[in-house]
Amino acid sequence: MDDIRPEFPNIPGRISGLGRLAYNLWWSWHPAARMLFKSLHRTAWKESSHNPVKLLKELPPEILENAARDQEYLRHYDVVISRFQKEIGARGGWFPENIRSECPLPIAYFSAEYGLHHSLPFYAGGLGFLAGDYLKECSDLGVPLVAVGFMYPDGYMRQRIRADGWQENIDEPIDRDSALITRVLDDKGQHLVVRVPFIEPPIHVSVWKVYVARVPLYLLDTDIEQNSPWNRGISAHLYIGDIEQRLRQEIVLGIGGSEVLNVLGIRHSVLHLNEGHPAFALLERIRERIAGGTSYETAVEAVKATSVFTTHTPVPAGHDVFPFYLMDKYFGNYYQMLGLTRDAFFRLGVHPEDPNAGFNMTAFALRMTDYRNGVSRRHGEVARRMWHSLWPDRAEEDVPIDAITNGIHVPTWIEPKVELLLNRYLDPGWLEDHDDPVIWEMIDDIPDRKLWEVHYWLKMKLINFIRNRSRIRWVEDSVNPVNIVAGGTLLDPSALTIGFARRFAEYKRADLIFSNLERLKRLLNNTWQPLQIIFAGKAHPADDNGKRILQRVFQFAQDHSLGGRIAFVENHEEQLAQYLVHGVDLWLNNPLPPMEASGTSGMKASLNGVPHLSVPDGWWPEGYNGKNGWIFGSGEGEGRDDADALYSVIEKEIIPLYYRADEEGVPVSWVKVMKEAMKSTAPMFSTRRMAKEYAMKFYQKALASQDGVSGVCRP
Ligand SMILES: *Cc1c(COP(=O)(O)O)cnc(C)c1O
């Protein structure tokens, strides 16, 4: 069984490697490979949303033929393709060199979303980017991972803000034929369709594959003819609001996903669940062992010893709980195969503090895995408190939930111009060893002016990008001028610029900085030392509270008295996120503690010399060192004084520092904070450090106790 990567008949033989390269996301974090596509035709590259498959399909043959005769292009092509082939074909890496295991089977990683690139809209926010960055890193380190998720055919929605500030969602169905996904084929050469077992009436999924360098990602798609309309809609959107459809989504992901791996002949040694949505995969692991003749107790022990669960949500409402009547409807036949009574089965998912609420996916996953973690030190503490009742005999600090702090994939999030600067001043192997703090010490050798010039250029680039979007809306949609201003037309590159871009969930408090409007206005409208703030982010379509906060922020952006110094940029996605985390001066994060499990956008900013200004929540209590950014608020209680604390730190520390420039106009004291931000956060908050931690704390032990489902690995 194999997959096909469609041929591109228009590509001349001499550069036919472009086709294979296009279908492997490896290109997305290698600037030289991106340039290979971009230099074919800059405008077409932009119009394709940086999707090389679409680009290659649509380019006129002459352009490709010219490239195939251009000596300079060919030299560049040969270098990139040769490196690509070497890296993709390699077997080695940090993981095989450091983690000893007799078992050659891969680790299966399940997640409901993946943020890999803006042309693959299979994510909602931070959880997805974490998963996407993790796959890339596992490929870089040679971790033998196989990933499973959903192909959401309606992607996420494009966000449009109405004149009154209310968010509207426009579906943008994905064009499967020009997306960076390939069909997995069955023995007859047809698109592989798998039946989700044990569900009546049946649900079918077709299977797609994304190449994330060396890591394969299999995506399930229910939008196929074999399915009834209700079933077709299962994978339409991320996190469907309707509870029954949500349950069906998670059954398809966990149980259907396991079946897809079976049908593909992919057995796995260890299972890693990214959040509770795919936790039904644990049931399949248990059921298969029982079907092989093992007792329930032995099967559960074996599954626990080889399963890893990462929880991401300190918000109680963020955990999926399915009512028992729905569990009855879908699992009425299933629990018998496990040899369990209805009662014993439901008890696996009961939260002791609220036993009648239903089947709690997090409680279930915590019970059925031996390796569990929160995603920052602080979140580990919160999770131990939150789930203490599952281990009532233990002291809270002994609740067996560890912490592995999230990170970001450095090659993906470092801006190419910043990368070039680091190439000049750091050790030549810095990117290879970027989780080693020593490598970053040499940042101090970069002349302040050089770093500031690069930063200023990126800020101009961001503001031009935003203004250009507004211009397009103005020209094409005749949008009301007030909204064009709200979109950022009056942004000023010389003003201190704060960025705030994330999902508009209530606990993130996007409107905190508007708490004392008069005080804020004094900062915004200061003639000599102005402040401006750029907002972006989507509210979940079912979250009216989030939409109201967004509306409030948007109305401030429209307000004449705020001087056009508040901008709201529509449709936050990966590309805009890149511009923002590279181009603003300061990254603001003010959730209500302890609701932020980790947060990663501040890591992306700090890596590029954009310091973080945050409440002590998520990763920041670990990241902050007194010199690399700012912390404000108490981090406890209702957070009532957080706004005051925020204004104070901006007025007293940040503005004076930012506007204190030397005679050449370089704010040298500010640049010192920028450098400190880069060197103190980049190594620690990388997915490289994070993946190594998962490997050493969890995978190594889980691999040592693997039973490889009915002894595949153990002779
Ligand atoms: C990194 C990223 C996030 C995560 O942001 P946090 O609020 O810091 O968790 C969300 N959306 C996009 C597009 C991102 O790139």
C-alpha cells in the first residue's frame, strides 16, 4: 500500500525534484528551499499562499523551462535537492544515538489539530502549533514518530469583522487537489477508505498523508460519498460544538485513527496523546490485547506502561465530558469486548468530584497512562491540584503528573534576516546545537546598531503588510473608511508597538489594557513618545463571550479619540503570526492566572528579539530572569489590580527605556533587553529541548517496557 504524489507533467526532467520537494514540508523551514519556489515567480508564489503544489500546478510551462536552463537556478537547485535527499533518507539523529531500544516500532502521536503551515488550515491555535512544531522537531532529531489527525475539509473559517465589530466566519473549503496532502492508496490503487470499527451505522474515513520531513502524518477525512450527510460532517470543522457530533469526532480520531494504522500495517510501540480528544485510542490498545488472549488487568497494565498523555488545559470547561446516555449509544457493545460491565466502563471516565457529569476524557486518559504531564512547571502544579481527587491517598505534590514545558521549532519561527545575522556572529553550527545555552552567549558580539536595523526593517515590513491588507480591502470590498483605519492604516513605524495576537477566549483578557481608558489614551496620544497596539485573533464560532470581547477591542480601534493607534488585523493565521512575532517591539500576554497552560507566541517573539511582557503564568515564571522582558500582576486571585500594574510597568519602565536612544538613534538599553530575551529563552523554550525531555523522561522508559502489542517487539 502506498501513497501517490501526483506528477507534474509540466516540470522539465532536469528539475523534476521540485515535485517531490513541494510535497514535503521540509521546504517550509529551510529558507534556501523556499527560495527555490519563490524565485520561479514571486507574484505567483504570493498568490498561491506560499503553497508550492499550487504554484507548480499553475505556472506556465515556459517559466519552468526557463528555470531548467538557468545555470544559477540549477546550481541552487542541485544544492537544495541534494541536502533534501540526504536529510530525508537519513536514519540517524539524536534519538537513535541516545535512546536505546530493542523495539524498531514507531511511536504513534495523536492530536486533533496540527499547525504546520498557513496553507494547511488544520489548526485552531496554540495546541495545533505545538503539535506541528513537535512533528518537525521529531523529524530533525530522528524520533521515529507516526502522527494521526484530521483533514478538516472546511479548514478553519476566514474571519471577517463587520462594521459593528462582530466576528463573522466564512467557510473556505480546501481544494484537495492543490493542497499539500497526498492520497493514500489501497491495493487496487484507489483512495484508501477505512471503516471505523464497532460503530453502527458505520462511519468511513478516507486517508491522506502529509510528509513532515521524515515524519508521516496521516489525516482522516469523513467527507466522502460512502458516508451519510451527518457522518460527512464529522471532520468538517475543528471542535464541533454539538456534543454528540463532538463525541463522534473523537471516536473517529481515537478508534478510527487506530484502525487506519492497523490497515496500513503500522504497529506502534508507544502511544502519545496530545490532549484528551484522541483518548479513545487507549481503548483500542486494550481491546486488541484482550482479543489476543490477555486478561483485562494485564492488558491495562501493558497499555499504561507504554502510553503518554499530555494535558494542556487548566480551564475546567476545556475538558470534554460526554453524557452517559451518549456513551451508551456509542459504546453499548464495546465495553463487553473489554469484559467490563457498563458501570465499570463508565467509572474509567468519572471525575470523582463530579461523578454524574459524564465520561471525562481527561480523567480517563490520566487513569490509563503511566506517563502524564502538564506543559509548564506552573501548569504541572495546577494539574496536580486539579486532578488530586484521582489520587486521594497521595499528597498533592505527589500526584503523578509531571511537567514538560512547551517549546517552539526554532528553524520555523526564526526570521530569515535574524537567522542571517546570527550566522555571522554565532558559532557556525549554532542552528544544529540551538538548545545549548552556551551557543547563544555570542549574541553580545552583535553590534547594537546591526540588531536594531534588522528589527526596524522587520517592523516596517509588518506595518507595510498590514497597510497593504487594508488597501486591498479598501479597493476590492469598498470597506467603510473607519474600518480601514481600525485595520491599521494609521500605524506609525517609529512608535513603540505592542503586539497581542491569540485566540479570543475570555480568560486571555484581550481588553485588559482598556480598563482605564483615560490612562491608556495618555499613552497612545503622547506626541513625543507614543504607544500603539496591534491586535489579532479569532474567537471560537460558538464563543459569544469571546466575540463580545473582540467587538469591544475592535470598537476601540474605530474610536477617533484613540488616534488610530489601536489596530485590529483580521484573520489571524500562521503567516500573520510570523509577521507579528517578528515585527512588533513588545509581546503582551495577560491571561487570568492560572488559566494559561503554557503559551508559545511569547517564545516566538523572544527568539526574534521581541521581549515579552506578561503576567506570571504559563511558561513565563520559568522564562523571566529579571533582564529579558517584564512581569506584572500578582498571578493569584481575581487579577483585579493587573491593569494598574500593566500601566505602571509601561509608563515607568518600558516607555522610558524604549525612547532612550544614543546619538545615532539606537535605543541601546532596549537592545540589551532584546539580546537577553534571545539568548535566555531560545535554547530553553525550543521544541528541541522539549522533545529531548519527552524522550528521556517518558519514551525511553515506555520503550523499555513495551510489549509491542502481542509481542511483536519482544522475541
Ligand atoms: C503560536 C500561535 C498561537 C499560540 O499562541 P498562544 O496564545 O501564545 O498560545 C496561536 N495562533 C497562531 C497562529 C500561532 O502561531
